[in-house]
Amino acid sequence: MNAVSLDMMIQAIILTGVLITAYLTIRYRDLLSAALASAAMSLLLSLEFYTLHAPDVAIAEAAVGAGIVTAVVVYGIAKTERWEGRA
């Protein structure tokens, strides 16, 4: 197996994980679980940016997307209700 196909296989696995975590973020009715799934999606995206040889973008995505945004969302959930209301 050559390096190009191995790199493409790793990227396919990461992008599949991104799609799964994005779907879980939408489907969870527990807002804390949705926020954690969103953080996992952001970490997988930062890993994908790193594999695409953009380490500066990967660090920014990990810090902002998985770190600060998740902390603000969890703080907002703590100040309101944890479960999504029935529409």
C-alpha cells in the first residue's frame, strides 16, 4: 500500500467521524451531549486540518472550536435547562 492511498484512507476515516458526530450533534435531545458531540466534531476537524498540512488552522480550530465555544455553550446550558423542550 503506498503513502497516497494510506493518507486518503486516514482522511476518509476522519471525515466519516466528522459526519457521525455532526449527525449526533443534531439528533441528541440532551443539550450537554450535543455540546460534547460538537466538541468531538471540532477536534476531528482540527485533526483533518493537520493531515492537510495546515497546523496553524488546526491549532486555531482546536482552541476556539473545541475549547472556547464548548466552554461558552456548556456555561449557557448550566444557566438554562439541560434538555431540549418539546415543540
